[in-house]
Amino acid sequence: MANIIAVLNPKGGAGKTTIALHLARALRDSGSVLLVDSDPQGSARDWSEQGGGDAFPIVGVDRAGALKSTINQLAGLYDWIVLDGAA
């Protein structure tokens, strides 16, 4: 079962995506990492599409109801899951 760290804040521009991305990069040294981007802005997914996502996979979840099931499905495959999203 993965360790889950959530970086959440309802306000845009608070730095949650920057923190989540740097945290995920730092955690690579201690195991496999998945970043889940549930922020409506999708900034982590944008970063990944621009070539920054080769260090770890990034999964986008746009619906609040799908977030829990997505994490439950993937938790056994990773040591760490970092969640980037609005609270």
C-alpha cells in the first residue's frame, strides 16, 4: 500500500503544484512515485506534456468521485502517491 501525501489548497497560485512536483522528484530516491493531478487547472499535466514528466508518471483525475477509486486502484503499484489538487 502506498504512502499518500496530499498537497491541497482551494486558492490558485498558492504553490501546490510546484510543491507536489518537487516532493515527487525528491521521493523518487526512496521508491516508486505517482503524482495524481486532481486540480481543475491541470498544471502538473501541462508540465508533463511539455517534457517534464519523464521522472515519474502523472495521472489526471477530473472528477471528484473518481479520485478515491483511482487512488485505491493504483495504491498497490507505487510506494508513494503525491496528490496535487484543490481542497
